Amino acid sequence: MSKPFFTVYCLIIYAFLLAPIAVVVIASFNAGAFLTFPPQGLSFRWYLVFFNNEVFMRAIRTSLWIAAMTTVISGIIGTMAAMFYVTHAGRLKETVRVAMLAPLLLPEVLTAISLLFFVYSVGLGTQNLVGMIVGHVLITLPFVFINVSASMESYDPAWSLAAQSLGAGRFTRFRRIMLPLIKPGVIGGCLFAFIISFDVFTISFMLKGVGMSTLPIQLFDYLRTNFTPEAAAVSTCSIVLTMAVVIISEKVLGLRIHRF
Amino acid sequence: MNVPPKKRLGPLLLIAPAAILLGVFLVLPYLNIVVMSFRMPGQGTPYGPGFTLGNYGKFFSDFFYIQQVINTLWIGFLTTFLCLILGYPVAWQLARGASAFRAVGYALVLSPLLVGIVIRSYGWTILLGNNGIINRTLTGWGLIDGPLPLMYNALGIIIALVHVFLPFMILPIMSAIQGIDPSLEAAARSLGASKVTSFRRITLPLSLPGIQAGCILVFVLSLSAYVTPSLIGGLRVKTMAVTVVDALIDTFQWPFGSALALMLSVTGAIVVVIFGRLTVMKWKA
């Protein structure tokens, strides 16, 4: 393959990857009542409709709240597991890693279904947020684990021993030695957990109770019956929010988030 | 040497919350769904008392469901194959190309992963619909008379699935190629191998683990995809995952839905194992 041809080929693939996202953003500024291309004039009309639509606003609040709860729980559990994995797992290391990544490797739809049956079997039901948040924690846990354990790769247990010999207790050692070193990994993992939780669909769809739709569910329901650009405005806001989180974390905080 | 019990218990407390979470909310539910698939269908309730093989009998006796599994597998195969063909050159460029390209390209490959799957599938409905951008543009140019059937069929589902899962193919192949020592390729070239030969004999075989990982990931993900087939396929084309979810949410057939979900997973697992065996054999030979 000649070089210019190869470069053009790759550019086409990049365009293919961005096309549907770009289309949604452009469609959101459409002034007309339907999705037409080219747009019939530019306007923020559909953003106003969206901001005044209590159904979507409630869905955003639900999503943000669930994502926040998920991030805190997943962040704590995942960080603890990563600490065990790096410093104490020993021969169990590979087992711990596979177990922690399992929610990522198993099909999400199967995890969602089995969790739905389970919460009913044990009498939890879906009218509280427990099932939903547990599902979100399961799905986001691998990302916290990956990021924190990556940031601990260069951690030398001797530092902890040195602090111990100088009389530092368990908690002081964690707070003064370990935490500052793994902080970038913890923040990166938590931010990514937040984004994943905000965007996740299938788990939320199966485990939602009546009147507790998250934003992706509300959007999905809306798209089944409506074709106005309001959905594009909602989507664009969601895209901007996630991109902002990533750009702030990578540019401002200088973090490198591990996604794999 | 006697270690005080507190010291040995400490580290275990670190892993305990994760272990309990995964044990109670992942392992138990998966065991539960296996049991559920053998339960009797209920009358007005999700499931009835007693156990039966009837749910699996219903699956194997109704050609509709077998046909659907075959369709879903086909969609999965084609999606995986297209992702590999389209993704490999990009993975190679990200691993070996000019550095200016690499940083931007990497961001471009990752950014779709940060956009929710509902939004990405919605983008494809705008592009592929009968009144969508592609059909309107082609009609406007006078190339076609009526809209091409791009949506509500397997073609539309495959296009959108390739888009959604392409990054999962590119990233493992990219890291596999990055792991190959560039001096191997240089040595082959200095010994007179053409670019094509050096790629065919050195780069491609050494990147096989990445190809294998990417293919398995994309195949499994596309079998269990729900949102994209449901939005693009509409009511006309249903993949297995869509049928399973609908059977559970709309008609509350929990035991039968579980049997369907497990049959899909088992079929997928068999394909993955066969694929793994074949590629390992080829790799050794």
C-alpha cells in the first residue's frame, strides 16, 4: 500500500468513527421541527425545549445522583482491592485480576438480566435504587481497579516498611505514603467510573423502577416514538458533559486515564 | 514464627468488600439464572413452582428461535470481520505511524467510547434512515430514485455495530504491534524481504494475539448488544439479545427468557473456544 493511500484510508476510518457523533451535534442546532439536512437555519430552539422539559431534567438529576453514589462506592471498593492486588495478593494475583475484570468481560445484557432476577428473588425489587447502584458499581469497578493498580506499579513496599519502623500506624502509612502516590490513579479511575455510570444503558434499563429513568433510558424511550431535534440537544449536552470531564482531567489535572 | 492474627486479617479486609460484592451480586445471580432456566413458566407470576426441561425444549422445537440465533451469529461474524479489516491498518498506523498522527489518532479512536451507546446509535438513525442524510444526499444528486433500505435491516445493524465496536478491535491490535521489536522488521528488510513479505512473515504473525483478543472482544460484545440492534433494527429485524430482553420486560417469561439468554451465551462461548483453538493452531504452525 502506498503511503498517501494508506493515510487517506486511515482518515476515512476516523471520519467514520466521528460521523454519527458530529451529525447529532449539528442536528441539535436545527431550527426546523424535523431532522433535515442541511438544517433549516440555526437556532437554540431545541435546547430551550429541552431545558424546559421536566422529564429530561429529572432524568439528568437521577443520572448525576446515581453516578455520584456509584463513583464513591466503586472508588473505595476498587481502590482497596487494587491495594490488596498489588501488595498482598501473592500467588492469587492472577485470580484477583480476572475476578475484578469479570464484570467487563461478561456480556452486560446477561449481567443485567441475572441481577434483575436476583434482586427480585431476595425481595429487594426495583422500587429502590439498591439494584441499580449495585449494577453500576459492578460495571465501573474494573475501571477503578485498572487505574489504581496501574498507578501502584512503581510502588515499593519498602517505603511503607520504613514508615512503619519510624512508628507510623496503619492509617498514617496509608494517608501519608500510599494515598499521595496513588492519587492520580484514584482520581482518574473515579472520573472514568462517573462517565461510564452516566452513560451505561442496559443495566439501568433492566433494573430501573417505575419513574426512575436515567438520561440514556429517557433518551431511548423518547427516540422510539419521537423524531424532533430535541433528542439531539439532549445528546449534545450529554456529550459536552463527558468530554468536559475528560478534558479537565487530562489537561488541567494532567492525568492519564487508563481505559484498557 | 507466630504472626499475630490481626496482621494476617488486615490485608484480607482490603479485598473483602470487592469479594463480597462480586460473590453476592455477580456469582449468585449467574447461578440463579441457570436455575431459573429450569423453572416452570408461571401463570400471572414470573415463574411457577417446580422444575422442567420445557424451556429448552421450546427453544429447540421452534425454528424461529434457532433461526434467530443463526442470524445473530452471522451479524456477529460479519461485524467482527469488518472491524478487523477496517481496524488493522489504523492500529498499525497508531503503533508505527508518524508521531503527529499517533496522538490525534489515538484520541479519535478513544473518543467514541466516551459517548453513550444510545447517542451513537441515534446518530446512525439520522444518517441511515429513509429520510436520513445518506439517502437525501444520494437522491439530491440524482443517483437513486427512492431511498435505499439502510435501516430496519441487518445491513444497518452491522454498519452501526462496526462503528460502536471498532475501537475494541483497534486498541488490542495496536498494543500487540507496539510490543513487536521494530528491529525484527528492519532485519527482514535488510535481508531483502519486500515490505509486503516483511509484513506477512513478521508483523502479521506477531500481532496475532492482538487480533485474537480484538476478535473475541468484538464478537462477544456484538452478540450481546441490545441498544444498537433495537434502535436500528426496529421491530423488523431482531437479534437474540433484543428478543431476550423483550421476552423479559414485555411478557415476563423469566424461565424461558433465561433459557434463551443462556443458549445465546453458550453458543457464543463455543464459537469463541473454537476460534481460539483454530488461531492458536495456526499460530504454532
